[in-house]
Amino acid sequence: MNYNKKTVYDVDVKGKKVLLRCDFNVPQNKETGEITSDKRIVAAIPTIKYLLGQGAAVIACSHLGKPKGEWKEKLTLAPVAKRLSELLGQEVIFAKDIIGEDAQAMAAALKPGQIMLLENLRFDIREEKNGADFAKALADMADIFVSDAFGTVHRAHASTAGVAAYLPAYSGLLVDKELSIMGKALDDPRRPFVAVLGGAKVSDKINVINNLLEKADTVIIGGGMAYTFKKAQGCEIGKSLLEAERIDYAKEMIAKAEARGVKFLLPVDNYCAAEFSADAEPVLCGNDIPDDLMGMDIGPRTVELFSEAVKGAGTIVWNGPMGVFEFDKFAGGTKAMAKALAESGAITIVGGGDSAAAVEKLGFADRITHISTGGGASLEFLEGRELPGVACLLDK
Ligand code: AMP
């Protein structure tokens, strides 16, 4: 997969109309529809300001939620247009439709330095189905396409990949940052390269583990998925999470690590509980967990082992919590890992989703090199898979 893509800096946008795919999929209050965090809108500002400053006219677009082709008033992008306008300090013209008459007329009349926002792309079923007519209608409003929504680059949708069949396609500053940092980590990492993987399920990360075993010097596995590996090693795991149908795969991965000389680290002790509950009393167990207990977090010796392993690293990629970090009593391992990354001096990359939320919640975000904005997209990136929304961009 080639991550070396042309960016907004590689094209003269003066006087051009730019179709800009943003990630305005903001969290909302379910009752009132109010935006509860404008982080994603704030993140889009640098690319927008750059384009407007260069004399482009910007036609911004995004999805919001999962309307599945239905027009749902609660999922209108109108509040996003309002917030974006406040942040930019200029009017954001809001279209009442996506590719309809209103949008088309507004796009045609749009002047350099002006910005408009289309209505929620997923109000039209053809967005997610990558309908060619829908993609073409979007493209027809503009001269070039800029992709700045990393969270959706793993989807082959009309606005993420389809439009590139009709327009020259470039990355925006957000997507460029993701590609250059994560792409370099995978292709040419500063070594030692350590991958830390956690979370609930092995099956979600099969290809990630497999791919990283070919690139990393050390692979660390924590979280619920570690117990399938411990079982594969012949340990007792009590009532811990187990994917029995993945035991053979786990054995295969352990053998692959050995064959490639990759250090493969698993928990050596665990904080366990009698039930899956925030109030459960943590019980410290060693390698084997009694029948009536389940592993909920990594123990202190494991924290030491894992922290030591990341200490001299050149690059660290982390995806997935080390335990049930939503419960305070079992958040210690994830906290310790976040701290170890922050203090490592390595290039540190945290995949989106839970581990990103944990790092932010624990206050270590400003000491991490890069926190990816895309959960699913960053996982597929780590799998080494071709991402349709990246593959469609012009190569440098
Ligand atoms: P994922 O979405 O696969 O990254 O998994 C994140 C989830 O894994 C979080 O909700 C954690 O609570 C959960 N998790 C982590 N460790 C464990 C564990 N030992 N047992 C059960 N769930 C866990």
C-alpha cells in the first residue's frame, strides 16, 4: 500500500471549487441533538482555512450518525454548520439537500473564499452503496476532491472513494498526518518497534496481530484477548474471556513470533474478579486463574514487564486497553501503559477508539506523538490492508 499521496500543498487551488470530505460525525445529545464535543469540527479547521486562504471555494460534506438512507431531522448537519461558522468566523452556507437543486445552485454561485456545507451524505442510500450517479453528482459541483476524513477512509463510499473517479483527489492535512505518521511506522519504523495490543476480542485483531508480527520487534498482548493466548499456552484462565475457536490461531501466532525472532509478551499476573462488575473486589492471581474468577486487568508484575519492554523502543503502536478500564478498580493496567508510552521517548501512536479515549481521559494525550482519529480505519491500517479512501488519492 502506497501512503505517499499528494496533498493540498501539491495543487494550486486558487479559483477552484473543492469538494472537501470532512469527518463531522460529532457526538450529540440524543434528546436535544446538541453537539456534545466539537473536537472533530475544530480538527477540520486547518485544512478549511488553508483552502479558503488560497482562494478556493469549499464545498464541505460529511456523514452524521447512521440514518441509512432516510431523511432524519435529528441527524441534520445544520448544528454543525452553525458551530463551524462560529469557529471560522465567517458564514457557512448550508444546503438543504445533498446533490439536489438547492445544493447545486449554491455550489454554482459559491465564490473564492466562501464555504458551504451539504446536508448529511448518508440521508441518501447511494452514499454508502457508492452509487456512481451519486458520486458523479457530488463531483460535478467541484473541480478537485480533498479527503480529510480519516475515520471513513476504510469505506468505499461515494464521498470517500467514488468521487475520485471523476475528480483529481488529494489528501487534506488531517489525512496527510495520519498517513505520514502511521505509514512511516509500518514501512520504515524507528526501531525497536513495539506493538501493544489489547481489547476484548482476538477475532477483531487477527489480521492486525498477523501483520504486526511481520513488522514489529516486540508484540505485547493484554486485555481480554490475552486469555485465549494464555489458554493456548496451557494456562488455566478460569472464567476469563475465551474464544475457543481461536486457540489454534493463537498457537500459530506464538509459533510465528518464535520463528521470526519477535518477542511476544503476555500477562504473567492478573487482577481478577468473581463477576464482571465495577464493584467486584480485585483478586491478584499469577499465571493461572482459579475456576471461579475472571481476568479483568493486568497485574503489577505484568505492568513491570510491559513497561520495561517499551522503555527502549523507537516506535510504539498501541491499540486496545489492557483491562476493563471503564471500571476504576480495573483501570490500573491501562493507566500504567499510557504512562509508560508517555515516558518512553519513542514515537508513540495510539489507535482510535478505547485506547485513544483512555489516553485522553488519563491526561497523557499531549505526551503521545499521534492519536489516530479513526478507530476502524486505524485498525485496518495496522492490518496492512488497502484503504479505498487512500488508494484513490493521487500518488506523489
Ligand atoms: P476493543 O473494542 O476490542 O478494543 O475492546 C475494548 C473493550 O475491551 C473495553 O470495553 C474493555 O472493557 C474490554 N476489555 C479489556 N480487557 C478485558 C478483560 N480482561 N475482560 C473483559 N473485557 C475486557
